[in-house]
Amino acid sequence: MPKQFITLPLTLLLTSALLGCSEPPATAPVQPLTATAAPNTDEHEIAIPAGAFTQGSDKIDTEGLQQRYGFVTPLYLNEHPEHQVELPSFMIDKFEVTNAEYKRFILSTHRPEPPAWVQNGYNVYAHYLRGFDVNKLRMIAIDYFNLDINPAAMNKQQLLDALFTKQAQRDALAVTSVTWFDADAYCRWVGKRLPTEAEWEKAARGPNGNEYPWGMAWSQGLANSGENPQREEDESIMPPGSFPKDRSYYGVFDLGGNVSEWVADLYQPYDNADFDDPDYAKQHRVIKGGGAGMGHYGLSTFFRAARRAHTAPTTASTDVGFRCARDEP
């Protein structure tokens, strides 16, 4: 399996004076279900037509990858059997939800921010930064923003410019470190929902049953699989759409790489499955697609559209984000 899905520990906590997003009061709703805006119907959505598609696979591990890499669960077996699924038409977001989009949700609903934002300073807003003296800004630049600079040689305005630039770069990245419940609540908030596993896979595979969004063969560099040697490990996630060839038949981006994505479904066997996974009983949710933070587990098999990852819905991982979908009117 790729990097273990974990809930990030809050080992680095900013003081309450630094926090830009505070914890909601006890009476605040923690899972808002009311839409605050009409569903987006512009170029940021893709219409997937009604019809049948190929879901799952009959693939087996002929390369001995399980033994070679020490995977506990056999590869591919939870994808069995390959089968046809008939779906009505639906709409799906062209891109993954970004930090900036999710931050608007946080500010509107007072839902707790992802723990990674506390650790890296993304939850500190401009008006707080402007109020800090130069010594505190220097500390923040090194201890939280991890800026590769020498803050001792910079004045306050130079530090602020560097911090604002970093925050703007983070705004554009796909959001991660959100639980399934967070993702579900966001999609409801914008008047949508999480895509079903079948919808996600159809959007990725197209009418020809592609192995990868772009076709049947893996090719390094077509998707953000975290193999860019110019980027640090914690900067492997990129703005959605950065890899134009990671585009499905229908025009949906980043279904191959960048971040893995929550979908609506419980992790259950397909009809007529020949594999009995003990995890089917654990009320896990399905995760689809490959992520850029997989390290040495960045094998091409993890970026296949049929792959079924899963974990508890309360898990927040630095590799997992989401996109939204909705019924077509």
C-alpha cells in the first residue's frame, strides 16, 4: 500500500494569538448541510453522459509486488470481478477542491481547519501577520512556513512579502488532511455531494475502460506521482490541472495523480466478488486515485483508475483530498 493514511498529530501548535481560524463554539454546527450558493455550472464542471462503463478488473499480481514490497493485503483482488455498470448522467468537478476554496468553507462555517494548517502556518491570516513584530515573523518564517531564507537579514516588509507569497502558493494547491466527513460537508455546503465510486471511476476510465485516465499504458510524467526531483517531499502536491496530460476522456483532470480522493461509498465487495477482505466489515470509505506523497511506493499500479484504497472516514491524510459531483438537472 502507499503511504499509510494517518491522522496528523498536533505536535506543533501556534499560540491562540497566532490562530487565524479558531475552534468553533460548542453550539456551532460541525457538519453544515445547507448550501450557501447555487451549484457551479460553468467550465469548472464536466457533464458525464448516461450509459454503461467498465468498473473493476480481473487483474492479478503476476509480478510478485506484494512479496517484493511487503504489502499485507494482496493487490488487485478487491477490484474483482470486472463488470459493467449502468449510470445516469451526472456532473463532476473538473478539478480537485483547493485550499482557498476549502478555506472559504472554514471561515463561513467555523468548522475546525485541517491539522496540517496548524502545523505549517496556513491558518494564519494576513491581518495577524501584519500585527506581529519582526522577531515573531522571523520565528514563524522558519518554524512554521519552512521558508528557505535567512530571516535575520530581512526587515518586516520583506518578511511579510515572503510569507504572503507562500500563502498565495498554498491557496492554489489541492486541499488535503480532511476527513471523509469534512469532504462530505463541504460538498453539501456548495450544493453538491461526493461522487460515488462508480461515478468517479467512469469519469476516469471513459467509455473504453482505460487503465489510466489518458489510456491503457503507464507513462511517468503524465500525472503528478511525486517523482519530481525538484520539489521537496512536503511540496509534492501541486495546483489542480498542473499536469495537462492527466486528463480523462471526458476532460476531468488529476484522476491519475496529485492527491487521492474520497468518494461517497462504503468499502464493500462488488457483486460476485471472489475475495473476502476482512476490512469490508470496518465501515471504511473508499479512496480513489493516486497521490503525489507516496514516496518509494509510487508504483504505477497505485495510479490505476480501478484501484480501491480505503480507510476509516475519520482519517485525515496528507495524501487525500476530494472533488464534488451532483446529479445532472
